Amino acid sequence: MMNRGNLRDIARRAMRDKGLLPDFSATALAEAEAASPASAEVGPAVRDLRGLVWASIDNDDSRDLDQLTVAEPLAGHAVKILVAIADVDATVQKGSAIDDHARANTTSVYTAAEIFPMLPERLSTDLTSLGEGQERLAIVMEMTVGADGAVGSSDVYRGRVLNRAKLAYNGVAAWLDGKAPAPSRLAAVPGLDEQLRLQDRVAQVMKGLRHQHGALTLDSGEARAVWDGDVVTDLRADAKNRAQELIEGFMVAANGITARYLAAKGFPSLRRVLKSPERWDRIVALAATFGESLPKEPSAPALQEFLTRRREADPVRFQDVSLSVIKLLGSGEYVAERPGGRVEGHFGLAVRDYTHSTAPNRRFPDLVTQRLLKAAIAGRPVPYADDDLDALALHCTVQEDNAAKVERQVRKSAAALLLAPRVGEQFDGIVTGASDKGTWVRVLRPPVEGKVVRGFEGLDVGDSVRVKLIRTDVERGFIDFER
């Protein structure tokens, strides 16, 4: 009987097949073992912010904590938001063996069987993590948010911070929604409850403004494996909650501030871009199946209005519509922007200035951006040549796609393992992909995706379909259906 160990072997083979390194070199591990917590004297170059009521909110089991947040009310219903990002560069030297591994993979890879961290765990879950009760160096993005949710003045600087409470999304969201008491760590820190309610209020107003501008509310319904020991027992999709929206909103704003700060300093940047969708005509056709009309030219605000109406009309099936739109929007990419340049923005977020800067423990573009920021703050030369940034942008895009393929392959192997006893059963689903390479369908319960190998003629993305499971192959992650 196949179990977690078999999936771990599959994950490791998939990593190697996609040009990703499943293990750190002996030199990188030795560097990690010899590393010590980064230190710097507080003063004009590094502000002492340890007295603020910082807290982290992340997944229940996360130990690689990249960011902390805190808020301060201002006059006229404005609020100052501070976002602290772990100063990973202070420990990971550019050109070191650890840096070489991070540059090779460009991202942590989260599979159903095993996590392949971008940095050795001694760093990402300890020395470079903003752990509770630990004084750490950070890059701080400061912003003033008006009563309407608009970001006004902003700044970026270095600071020393102290995490007062490690909190989890589910517990904070249940408390914010009035469905549960405050988590014990939240309740134990004086003033933290008022802090988080203020942050939540600001984040919700910012979310409303982003959606007015056309930021899309999408939910892929991506499922994770549920294990009982080494046996997979279910696949479960986690719905986004209010605490996740709080952090997401502040990170989107921080990434925009980062991009604009670098531009103002005459520095290049690695922009995160999602171009206007090439298959907009199919999105228009998808909306028409629900009696909706979208403009002929791509419009993020019009698409968001359609998505909002679909969520209200049929919340149970919204994930299916959302997943179809995600597939038709295409993938994001990294692009190096020169001073004075103007690359395309991010269609899904309805912003032009956007980079990745808030997760340097698990994404290499964020570490590159951090090095650019620190050089800009200190008035030092740009640490990467133009050709190097161009090559990094392409490499990070390719490796991020490879990492996603590994995660998807192992997720499919886990799904095939779960569905193996159910060959011959019928399922309702929605078409998520249709091309010369094949036609793909996502069934509703359990939420898994497979290939339609018979009866796929005439199907396109967004079509509802009833299929029968005819074969599974755990080793290759194949789930085959017929119409």
C-alpha cells in the first residue's frame, strides 16, 4: 500500500526532473550551522522599534515568519501602518553557498508529502524568522492610510523589532468574526486586541478600494492532503478568511511602496507582472453562460463586478468559476524594470507598481529586492548588474513555474492515491483546461483535477460536465475520466 513515504519519493524525483535541488549542499549546511543571529547597533541607520506591539499572523504550522504588522491611529481617521519584513540579507551573504541554493531554486516548494525550503531550516525557521520573543533586524515599510483606504505618504527604512505574539489565521479570523474568544497569545499581550481590530478595520477599507479599482477576488479552491499518520484520508480546500485578508492587503500595499521607493531612488527593480489576459474572449463567453455581459476589451473592474455577482448568486460553485478565470488569466512573471522604464502592471491586482518583497525566507526575488532596498537606503551602488537582473527575472519565472508543477504533480499523486478505490464512480465537474495537450476537469467532491481522455470533444474552459473515473496512476499522478 502506497503512503506518505512513496509520495515523498515522488516529490524528490519531481524536484530533480524540473531542475530543482531537493537537498542543500554540504557547504550550505555548514554555513547554516556556523551562522549566528544578525546584529546591528540601533541609531540613525537602524531604528529601535522594539517597543511597538508587533505581532505575526500566519498559517497554524508556519515557522518561517517573514512579516510583522502594527498600526497607530492618526488625526482625521487616518492610520499609520508599519510592515516589518525579516532582514534575511543580514544573514545570507550574496554569493554564499546558501545564496547559490536559493538562487537555483528561487522558492520554497510546498508539496503534499514534504516541504523543500529555499533556505536551511536553521535560518528560515530560526535565525532569519521573526519568531515570537526574538529581537530581529527588519526592513520596515511605513504607510499612512486615509479614511478612504488610500495609501498616502510612505517610507522604507531599517529597524530592530520584537514579535510579541505568534498568531494563526484561523484563530484570529474566528475571533474577529465573533465566533470564538481571543487566542491565548493575543489575550496575553496588553493592547494587542485593539491593535488587531484597528488593523482589520483599515485592511477591510483598503480591500474595498482595491476592488473599486478592479482588483480581482479569486479563489482557486486548491486542496491540501489530510493525513492520518502516513495515510491520506481526504483532500480539503481552505477558504480565505478575514485574518488572511488583513495580511494580504498590507502585503500588497507594502509591495507597491517598495516598487515606488526604488523608482524614486533611481534604482531598478524586479517587478511582478500579470499581463492583460490573451483569452479575454473566452472569459467573455464564460460570463455569457450566466447571462452576464463583459466588454470586448479586458477590464479588471468589469470582471470583478461579474465575480462579485457570481459569489453572491452561487457561493458553493463560485470556486469553479473562479478557477476557470484563473486559468484564463494566465501566469504572472518577473520583469526587470530600469529607472524611468514602464513595464506592464498586475492585471489581477489592478496596480501598475508591484514587486515581491514581503517573503524573503521563501522567495528569492524578495531577497533580491531586499538587497536593492538596503543599497538604496544606504546610498550604496546597485548590487546587481542590469544583465544579471534580466537573467534573474527570467530564471525566477521559470523556476517558480517548475515549483508549481512539482507541487501540482505531488498533489495529483495524493489525489490519485485517495481516489484509487473509487474507479467507476461518477462525478460532477468543471472544465479547467482545453488545448492541444488535453482537456482537464476539476471534480467537486473531493476537489481534484484529472484529464478527460474520452468524450472531450467540444469542451472548453468553464463548461460543466459529468464524468466517470476510469483510471488512476499514483506514481505519475494520473487521474483519467471519460465524459
